[in-house]
Amino acid sequence: MSEAPATESWNDRIVAEFRANAGYVSWSSEEDFAAGRPVPPRIPGFDEQGMPLILVHHIGAKTGRERISPLFYQPVGDGWAIFGTYGGSPRHPVWYHNLMANPQTTVEVGTETVPVMARLAQGEERERLWAKEVALVPKFAEFEAVSGRQIPVVVLERVHGHASSEK
């Protein structure tokens, strides 16, 4: 499963903007919306500064290639939850498969690079995190409905004992 070059260049633009703006991204340009790219909906309250995103580094389960995915997140304790909506696709996103195969990784949040361990949220924890995210981004409920699958919620727990680095 390879990503289309257009998706990779879009991700590259988002990553560059994230790093230039201490973790905030305007996310989608008018051109992105006009082109019908798989972009998330605009969220009220984030128009000026942009969306706070997390850059999740992951290693390809099959390729061994390092990838970076810019994602919405929800703070969870001193870690983060991310959501495998994949724009309502019937398949889980590539990053999900990669994190399940190689859960020890790093994330960039704000200006920090932080070592984390990924794990799948289940049961009550998953339901609580998912309900909170759907309240913030109602479009995610639509993504789950059209996908025909339960959207995975992955918790990225900070690995203590490693110093995070400033960018």
C-alpha cells in the first residue's frame, strides 16, 4: 500500500508549516478544499492560529521506511490520543498498522520531540476518548459511520527516562 505522491507532498507541506509555527498548521488551503483532497473539516476557534497538530513518526511495518503523519490529537495525561479515521475509508490508515507493529517511536508536539510508546485504547477508555473527540470534531462520527469499522483510538504514552529535545 503506497501513498500517492500528492498525499506525500501535502504531508510535507503540513510538516514544514508545523515546524515553522511551533505545532500549529492552517491545515487546509482553499485549493485543498476545492480539489476535494482528504482533508478534515474546519473547526471553529482554530481559524486564526491554525490547528494544533502532532507529528507522529512511524516505521513502515513492511518497508522499514520512516514516515511522519500529521494528525489531530487529544491530550491524555502527559501523553496524547490519536484517531484512525482515515477520512472515512473502510481501511485503517497506514500509520495505525505501523504503530501496532512498531509501537516505540517519537512524536513532535509544539517544539518538543518526545519518545512515546503507542497502544490501542480499548473498552471504556476508548469510548471516553472517542466521545470527547466526536464532541470536538463531529465529522469524526460521520467518518466512523461511513467507514463500516470502529475507528481505532491510539494512545501515545510518554516514555519517561528519556529527555525530550527542543527543535
